[in-house]
Amino acid sequence: MKKALVCGAGGFIGSHLVKRLKKDGYWVRGVDLVYPEFSKSQADEFIKGDLRNISIVDICVDGVDEVYQLAADMGGADFIFTGENDSDIMHNSAMINLNIVDSMRRHNVKKVFYSSSACMYPQEHQLETDVPALTEDMAYPGNPDSEYGWEKLFSERLYLAYGKNYGFDVRIARFHNIFGPEGTYIGGREKAPAALCRKVIESKGEIMVYGDGKQTRSFLYIDECVDGVRRLMESECTEPLNIGSDEVISINDFAKMIIDISGKEVTIKNIEGPLGVRGRNSDNTLIKEKLGWCPTQKLEVGIEKTYDWINETLHTEARYIFESPDGGDTVYRRTINSLDREQIKWLQ
Ligand code: NAD
């Protein structure tokens, strides 16, 4: 039985990947600073530890065949694009990656998956709403619009350098906006799909959307993302690949799609706020060529499932708080702060 280490196994994509690896017959060790927020980890062994600490990394890497590296200090626009977290983002994520390659080399573990991001692409290819989709060869000369993107670019090169000098078998995916159930939807680190769903659920008639709403993105449902990761890992492809949807949509149209799903009467107010690039989409030519596969599920299908999950989770948590006002953990308390008193009364 193959043994896999999933770094960031308490996070959104990592916790889903653990489930998938278990289905695929792996023995799985997970590591993270936190346990998964919404369901128990399916890892055979879960180490709660800080990957900035090399002694912890050594314990985690020891004895595995493959490493899936998804741990990063990250979040949505409110976390990445305000500038306030830049030093943490660069220091923490770079240190995690430096520790992992060093430990893998010393433990003779050679196969690694690294989760990069579309945020590593140069900003000049993303200045308009209708820019051509990003192909992998647009990565250089490097000029990401965030320190988060620069760290991803550095770490891609770090893994590739270990491939060149120490024979690491490296797989790199550049994820484009992954979303789905059991992802963070409150607290400042949530990304646009989850944030929009929560805003619509909580709305009494109007939601705030950052920017003029014409900025474009594509969004990929978690199951397809995890499928892509496993296909990439099983392939012979050693060059970085986009794992993203090529169904591009403006943020306001995306918000309208979610409002339609909710069946509520909600209008959109565009306000100033932290924004990323103006337009971004995934070009899937290379992944089709290399893996004979690319994501195809329509955005509406995935966002409906995500909306239903957030709706149910928010209301269950609110009910729980009402029944046990002194109980609950941080997640519940954060959630209740975002619900107004009227809604809580209605839930009794
Ligand atoms: P996430 O924040 O849910 O998961 C990352 C996990 O890393 C968290 O659980 C966090 O606790 C853990 N972590 C952070 N610092 C750590 C440390 N020092 N030691 C141990 N664990 C630590 O994020 P996610 O959405 O699951 O993303 C997973 C990976 O994919 C990240 O590397 C992210 O940059 C990349 N990515 C995600 C997206 C997306 O849309 N979700 C897009 C592009 C790239």
C-alpha cells in the first residue's frame, strides 16, 4: 500500500484530497496547524504541527512514498490583496516549502505534488476583463500582482530545482479559484464564491460586491480539482499545469447566478475593496494534451451544491448557538456575529 503525506490536510483542498487518496487505496498521513473545520479527517494519522519547524517536517516526511504539499498561509482578496499580511505570506509559505524539500532530500522521498496558483502569472496578461486565457508559457518574465503570487513562483522553481539537482519527481498544478462545500466561508480568509453565497444567504435585499463587478474569473469545483491532482500525479508530466475551469464569468454575473439559485430578491451594490487582477481565465490546452483530460462541469452545478452546503451549515450553527449560548467553539461564535438578531430569533 502506498503511503502519502498531505501537508495542509486540515485545509479546504487538503481535506478533500485526503478523502480521495483513501478512496484510491492509500495509507495517508495528514499534517496541519489545525484539524479540518467541518468534518473529521479521514487520514490514517493526523499530526497537528507547524511545518515551519523542521523537526515536525522530518517526523511527517519519514516513511512516505509521496508528498502532496498544499500548506500555505493564504486566503481570499481580503487577506492577500490588502498588503497587511505580505511578510507573513512570504515568510511562512516559503519556510514550509524550504523545509519540505530539505527533509524529502534527507529522507530520500522523491515524489512530490506542489499546489501553485494562477496568482503567479504576470499581471500584464490580466489587465482587461476579456484578456486571453492564461497559458502555462505566459509565466515568464515573472511579474505577479501579489507577494502571494511571487512566493508561488519562487516555490515552483524551488521544487523544479530539486527535480534537476536531486532527481525529485515533481508535479506542479497552478490552481484557478477552487471552491465547494467544506471551504471557509467567513472570518476574512474566505474566497469569492463562498463569500458571495454567504452574503446572499444573510442578505435582506442588498449585497456588497468589491469593484465595479465587471472583473472576470473562472472557478473550479473541488471534486474536479482533486481529480486533476490525482491524474497529474499519476502522469509523467513534470511541467507546471493549469488546473482550472475555462468558463469565464464576471463577478457581478456570478453574484446574479447565486442570487437566482437562492430564489431571493437581492440587488448588488458595487463598492471599493481589495481586488486582484482585472481578468483571468484558465487555458486548458496543455492539460488536455498532457493528461487527455480537463475539467468540464458547469459552474452553476458546483455553486448550487456549495450554496446549499453554506446555507445549511450557517443555519445549523445559528441554531446550535441559540440552544447553547455559552457553548460552541470559535467557528460558531464567528458565525453568529455575522447573523443579525432577527434571524436568530426566527430560528428558535
Ligand atoms: P487552506 O487555507 O484551506 O489550506 C491551507 C492549509 O495550510 C490550512 O489548513 C493551514 O492551517 C495550513 N497551514 C498554513 N500554515 C501552516 C504551517 N505553518 N504548518 C502546517 N500547516 C499550515 O487553502 P486551500 O484553499 O485548501 O489551498 C490549498 C493550497 O492550494 C494552498 O497552497 C493554496 O495556496 C493553493 N491554491 C488554492 C486556491 C484556491 O482557490 N483554494 C487557488 C490557488 C492555489
